Amino acid sequence: MRKKQSTTTIGGPTARRAVGVALAAGFLTLAVAAPQPALALTAAPTAPTTKSVTATTPGTATTATPAATATTVPSPVGTWSVTTQESDHPASTGTLFFYADHTLRLEAHPGPDGKPVFIGTGEWHSGYGGTLHYEFTHPLPGTRTGTAYVELDGVLTSSTGFSACGLTKRVYDDGGTETVTIVMTGTKTA
């Protein structure tokens, strides 16, 4: 059976409003929407265009306040000056690039010529409330060569700062392995 749709004209033909009635949790809710093209459905309006009126008892009504605008989620995308402290090494500095495609690049341990001793690559993911998870690999420079596998969890402490901690698993070319803790802090530079 086909449902009948009704419209009410208020204030003349140019002020046509679609009226919808919904019953939710025992309260009668009346929603009045701004004029829309026929059959136009949207998942989420870009600006508040509806006003809800709730009848709580016969003869009284209250007007609902539109919901607050969503806040912008912090993003690490950009260039960061970072300081890294592994449990068995002195602190070192580098540059960490978080890219919009969720990849990253770490250039660390500047050598005597100012160029990074190693370059790491990996990926990152952000979560609720500015949380951040990222992982990358980089070669192990020095006399005992190999590859470092790094995983960190952190938080954006502001739009220009983050701190993170995690583990570095070192896999050496001679077959040895070890795992050390790592702490990284960063300041956004671009």
C-alpha cells in the first residue's frame, strides 16, 4: 500500500515547507525543513537547515537548539623537527615528514656533512582525540649493520607538537636481535 505524503503551504506558494512528524521514545517531534528540491536527500547537511519542536505536554512546546559544529580533528601532516631517545643511545635529532597519503619519511642522525646518516620510511594512522600510531623501518648505521623496525604510539599535544613512545626491534645482519624502548617528541616546522 502506498503511503500518502502531505505538504502544507504556510504564507503563500513561495514559503512552502515540508512537514515531517516522528514518534521517538514517547515524545512527539515536529521537524520543519527549509525548501528543498523534490526528492533531495542528503546524508549530512553542511549547515543547520532544520528546526525541531518537541511537544512535552499538551499545549506546550520547546524549540531545540541546533547541534554544535564539529571540531577539526588534529592532523600530523607536515614537517616535524624530532628528538629521539632510545634506551641505550644518547638523544638524536632528525626530521619527520607525515604525508597526506599516510606514509612517512624520517631523516635522522645528521652526519658531519649535515646529511642524514639514515633514512627511514613507513606509515602512520591517526585516531580519536589526536592519537597517533606510526611505524617505520630504517637501516642501522655503524659497525653492526642491520635494520630497525620501529613502532610508536603517541598523541598530538597541540597543532604544533606531539609526543610518542614505543619499541625498536633491531635485526642485525649477523643474526642477532634486540628490542629497546624509544621516545620521540616533535615540533611542527611546516
